[in-house]
Amino acid sequence: MPLTDTKIRTARPQDKPLRLFDGGGLYLEVSPSGGKWWRFKYRFDHKEKRLSFGVYPAVSLKEARAKKRRS
């Protein structure tokens, strides 16, 4: 199920990093200190790679999805 802005805003820090997946490799990582980063996980040459698209709310859900499509 894709992420919604409400689910993102109400996400609270846990003891370990929390990952809220949107689909297609895009997810929001909530750190134990409360920071929220957009990440994109993909594979290249049989190795897992990650890109950071920025910090929420500076980068909205719509902008993160657009960046994923351009990657």
C-alpha cells in the first residue's frame, strides 16, 4: 500500500530506524533521533545501492516520487 502524507507526518521514532515503504524501491527512513530521509534502493551490477533524495518535509512525497521516476 503506497504511503500517504498523513502516515508520514504521524510516524514516530523507534529504537531502531523505521522504514516506511512506498513501492518501487522508494521509502522514508525515520531515524531514532526523529529525522526523516527519503531513500531509494536499487540494484546495479548485482549489488544493492541506495540514493538519498532529501529530508522530509523539505522534499515532499510528490517530489520524492518524481525523483524516483527520473533515476
